[in-house]
Amino acid sequence: MRSLLAITLLLACSKKQEAPPPPPRPKAAKIEALALKPLPDKKLEVTFRVLDTEGKPMKAWDVGYKVLGCDAGASIRDENFDKDLNVKLVAELEFCGRPAADNKVSLDLRVGELHATADVDAKAAYVRNGPRSLDELPTELGRLETAGMSDGGPFTAPNPNIGLFDLVVDRIVEMEAPAVPKLVEVWKSDPKQVRQRAAAAAIAALDSSLLVKDTIALLDKYDEERAADEKAWNGQTARAAAAGVYAAERLKAAVAADVHFRALSSIDPTASEMAAKWIKAKLERDVAVDALFRYMAAKQSYSQREVDIYVSVIEQFGNEASASVAKNLDALLAAAKKPDKVFWAHKVVGLTALEKIGKADAAPTIKKFKADKGTYVFTKQPLDEMGNPKGVAERTDIAFATLADKALAAIEKR
């Protein structure tokens, strides 16, 4: 009996010594208040809070994140939490990946099996705290080694459509003065086209008048080189000229117009086509036609291909450009007194354009040029598959009155 009592007491004592089961660990159910803030030295402050299944803030230790698509780690300590259990981390913002074309840096946050994303303007993160010393220019341009350029010639390969290109340009613009002389050297002499493009784009922001003047000079030089040697199409001057034209697209249309009207008459057809598209997209119809007639007045010689390009620029605006062409011809005739005294290229371009797009209200203007007794030489040059001259050119005298007759006949048919 005593023995049984002892066993019973022993079992009772054993039951009293068992530890109670631990409370269930809170389960993360939601990430909220995820926010990003740029910091100096290319870092990003990340703040967020984790809620459990009951909607209460909780401490979360299993945290990871990706910045620009690159894995990164986060070591969470008690000091990372504030009194409301908000978490604050610092993520590195090196170029382990590329910002998107809209210059956004994306962060993907993981807490256990939960995910949340947030974006921040990459310009705020990279440019505001960018390098100030010009000594860092090679480093900035070196970032573009991974940007790449699409295949094609200088005037057919646009700037890389990624945020990295614009970020580097913005960082260069933020550098200390005088950066322009060094940038001009890179623009005109660097063997890498993407670096030439970036330098020219930065100059557009720092000294637009210099960019316009030097780009026009480069287009002149390129035409001379290509006329002498067809292989010049992808040479240093060609790439520098193209970089200037692309950089001019960053300027206000009124400032960039001179560059594009000069490129319009380039010996390189791809440069002309690029300029024609820009004029159509950026200039109002009447402004473009007026500017074209002004630009023609400043030139002394024309090829037939140039004349064709000028006509095509007007033609792309359709018959709504008819009145503007007629207005310019009337003004030129009023200044010259006689149709024979109007500059020949103005008459050829204006009357040929009206043949293609003229409306009935332009007929009175056209009839005034039927009295012109002059002629011009039309040169038809055979081209090869690359658009280069080949064979002997055919030359034909054409009367200005004939152009007027053809324009009137075309209007009557319409």
C-alpha cells in the first residue's frame, strides 16, 4: 500500500514539472507603408511595417529585397524597429542593374512569403548626390559601356532607350565647371558612339548655342568628307555630327531648327530623312514652310536631291500647306518685282510642291509665274543600291512656266 502511494505521488510530481506549450508565433500577413527615400552616396532608405493575421504590427526577421533586379540581403536587428515596429533599412544603389526607360528604380521587398514593390525616381537618387569633380567624367561615361547602341549607321541608331543613358547625362551636367571643353573633346573624338552621344547631350544642357554652331560645322565637314570618300559614312565626323543632331532634339524646337534644316540638305540621305521627320513632328505647318523658304535663301547651291527633300518636307504636311507656300511665293515675287528675278530654287520648290499639294486658292499665285521666261537645269543622277551616285547624270533644261502649267493642271484635276 505504501509502495502504491509513493508511485502515485511520483507521477503527480512529474505532471507538475511539465512546461506549458509555447504560444503560436505570429504569422506575417501584410506589408504596409513601404516607402523609398534617396540618401547620399547612392543609397536608398527603405521603410515598411509588417502586420500579422490580426492586423497588429509585428517584428519580422526573414527579410530580403532586390534593387534594380539584383538580389541583396538585409540583416534585421532590434534597432531597425521603432516603437511602432516600423522597419528602416538602407539599400545600396550601385548599377548592378539598369533603371527602367522611365528612370524608375524598383525595389522588390520580401518578408517570408509576402512580397511588395515600390519605385523611386532614379534621377533623385543618382543625380542629386552625383559626383561633382570633373575627374569622375571617365567613370560616368564608363557606365555606358553596358548600355549598347542598336545596329545601324550614325543617323539610324537612336540613343539607347534605357534610363541609364539619361542618368549618366544628368550626372555629367551636375559636374563642376568648366566641363564643356572636355565634353567637346569626347563628343568629337571619342571612339565609342554612345559616349559621343552622352557628351553631346550634356553640352545641349550646358551650352546650347555651342552645340548648334558646332553641329552645323560638323555636318558641313561630313558632307565634304563623304563627297570625297563614300567610306566616310560611319567615320568619326559622321558619328560626331549625328551625336549633335540627336542632342539637338533635347532643345526647344526654335533653337534646334537650324540644326535640322542643315541636316535636311546633308549629302547623307539618312540624315535628311531624320531631319524631315523631326520638322514634321516638332514644327507647326506654317512655321516649317516659312523656315524652309528662309533657309533656302541662305544657301547658294543645291543638288536635285536637296530640292526633292525640300518638296517632300512640304508635301508631308498635305494640302493644308498650300496657302503657306503660296504666301511665300507671293512675298518673294513682291520683293523681286518680276517672276524672272525670284531665286530659282524658291520657284522650283514652291511650284513643284503646289503641283503635289496645291489647292484652288493657290492658283492666282501660280498664274503669276506663267510669265517667267527663265529655265533651270534638272539633273537626274542614277544611284546604286546604297543611294550613292553611279554612271553619268542626265541634264535637262526645264522652263519655270512649265512648272506653273503643271501645277495648275494638277490643281484642276483635284
